[in-house]
Amino acid sequence: MPEPYTGPLERIDETRWRIPKSYKEGMRVDGIIYADDILIEAVKQDKSPDQVANVAHLPGIVKHSLAMPDIHWGYGFCIGGVAATDPKQGGVISPGGVGYDINCGVRLLSTNIRLEDAQPRMERLVETLFKTVPCGVGRGGIIKFGKKELRRLMTDGSPYVVNNGYGWDGDIEATEAGGCINDARPDFLSNRALERGFDQCGTLGSGNHFIEVQLIEHIDNPQAAKAMGLTEGNISVMIHSGSRGLGYQVCDDAIKELRNIPRKYGIDLPDKQLVCAPVESPEGQRYLGAMGAAANYAWANRQVLTHLTRQAFAEVFGQPSERLGMSLIYDVAHNIAKMEPYDVGGKQTELCVHRKGATRAFPPGHPELPDRYKSIGQPVLVPGDMGRSSYVLVGRPGAMEHTFGSCCHGAGRRLSRGAAIRAAKGRSIRRELLDRGVIAKARGRTGLDEEQPDAYKDVLQVVDVLHAADISHRVARLRPVGVIKG
């Protein structure tokens, strides 16, 4: 059992709790956790609040060390952690603030298919998706890229694969950052990272990654839903994957390479998992370049997965995916660090924003948004679990003021994978999901067990906290009807 948190938590208001910087010597800012009365009790069951306090020690950290309501224990940073550092004030970049699955993220596709038309074909659709999309540990992709192509892919991101026939022009505009970090440096990757990524672009992977067919069950914000192309009663498709073994290796390599760098720059850390380097140092720039290459790989991966998903739908429904209305609504990254401008003391300052199990949530009018979303704010995609619901939100001005334009990324785990597998003993999770109206298929023996609904918090509680805090507002509720996993 994890040890509970016993440190201070001071209530600020209905949605925020403070860990004062007096809690630990060396904290430069307070920690802030977003949670309600129920969620905060779950938060206290492990040491993730201590990780929020530890992040507050990082040089150059601005305003607060933050955690979203889906917070749980992670490597260095908690999952759900957000922190921004100022490079001009010695601000650092920490691989633990990005995570091992660099640019793990989610994208959502619309369709014009009504549920009543999809249900008779749902079993075949799930089987076809499972056959078409490579999933599971170590599974290689159907679409192969040579070594030279792989480097171009990591330099140019999803536009490279779209321009090679694996997507539509509108896909690029509907992807965060246009699907490409411009300063990516594939030449900074180790041979091992390149080997692991060689045949995995266009693969789903395992763990919590999925492709989910969902019913648009309820609309909260008709104006925003209309702008996104969400229609109540239609089905949509959510795709969740990241940078696969390549991203894992980039993170693993960086943690080893940076092991002694804090000492070189006179940085004292309360946890060795927070290894870091000043953003403007050669070591910091090297990690950012490698991370950018892995992030671009992840965007390309989700783009190819989109192409394969459209193929599967076209096969099952006997129509081109264009006629099925399978447009990309949006794609957001969950594990990334990016340079973004924010107001700090009345001055626009370029900050290095770490989002570890957190997603971007820019408000209406933000210059990075596509024109069709300028009036409503950025779509924010929050997966729940296989048996309940996921949510589409939009970013609000409060995100820019309080959370560096950030929001939660999911429901957040309540049980570890091992605990979830033990809890599933003697049960058929597949049968339980079927009783809820969800057809699920997984390649791994324990895939459904470790991702069962009981393993996660109630996503509605999580999104309600950020709705109440004016960080992001609810647009639509999506109920799963078909799922494939690794």
C-alpha cells in the first residue's frame, strides 16, 4: 500500500488547496492542488502532494507548482503536474516533468454516423479496428518508414505523414502546434532510441492506450459543439497513444545523461528523479531537441493511426471516410514541455511549461487557435474509462491566469495496474463491459483487467472541479460503445 500524505493542505477555495512553501526548506513557491472535498481525500492516499512540493524547489519556477484533479504518483513530477520555469532566471527543464511516454496524447474524430446505424455493425467494427491497427507490446507497424524517412518524420511531425498521403489537410490545423515542434533534433537521439522507433509509427501500443468508438450522448454547450462538429446521437472516435518505445528511450537516456548535471550548475534537489538542466544550457537544449523529435514522432504516430481508423470505418460501412464525416476535431499532447508566453508581473515572458499528465487549455481568442475555435476556446479532450464516459471541454480565461493554460488529461488512476489485476481476479471484465453496452477487445492477457473502470476515478468529478474553477468548461459527454486496447 502507498504511504499517505501527512503534510499541510490549506484550503484556498472550493477547488484549490495550498501546500505552503514553508512546508519544506528550499521550496521557492507554494504548491497548488485542484480538487474538491471528495477528490482531496483520494489525493492524500499517496505521496503525490509531496511530489508537488518537491517540484517547487526547481530553479526558476514561476508562481506555483501545480497539480490537476487527476493527480497521482509519478516519476519525479506527479501525474497531473504542471510547472513553468523562466529560462532568463535560471529556469530548468526536467525530463521527469514530461514523462517517459513523450507526447502521449489524445485526438478525437467526428462522424456523421448515427448510433442506431452503427450498433448492428459494432462487433464487426471493433474486430476490423483490431485487425487493421497494430496494438500490443512491441507490435510493429503496417506502414514502414526508412531511416531517412524516420528522421524527416521526427523533424516535420504529422505534416510529413499527411503530405505523404496518410491524412487530410484539415488534420494539421486541428492538431496542437500544427503537429510539429520546430526545434526538434533527431540527431540528438541514441541509436537505441532510433531502433525502438523504427517500425512503431502507426501502432497503438499497450497499457492505457486505446481506440474508442463513443456515442455523443449529451451536449452541454451547443455553440461550442456546433463549431467542433459534435452532434448528439452520432458516434465519434477517440485515439490515445504516444511516442512508443522511441519516446521511452529518449527519456531514459536523458535521465542518465543528466544525472550529474544539477551538481555542475549548483542545483540542490530534494528528489534525484527531478534531474534537470538550465533551459539555456547545452544539456538543457540537447534534451529539448531530443524531446521535440519524440513529440513529433508521437504526432505522426497518431496521424497514421487516424489513417488506419478511417480505413477500418470505410471497410465496415462501405463508404469513403470523407462521406462518413471523419474529420479531426482536435489533437492535444499530454506529456510535453513547450516554450510559451505568459504574463509574469505585468510583463510577457517566455516560459518553459512542463505538462506531465496534463493538457493545454487555451481560451477564446488565443493566437495559436484555428479560426474556427477562436470564438469558443481550444477543445480539451479528457478520456474517462472504458465503462463510463469521456468529456470534451473548452479552455477558459482562468487557465491563462491560474494554470499556465493547462487542464487535466483524464480521470486519473485510483488503483495501480497490479492492484487492478488483483481486483479483477475471478471476474470477466469483458463480460462486465458488455453488460454496460461496451464491446471491448485487447491483445494482452491482462489489458482489460488493468484498465477496468474501477481502476480510475470518476472523470465527471475531475472535470467538474475545473469547470467550477473556470479553467475549462464542459461541452459534451461521450459514452464508450466499442474499444480496442493493446
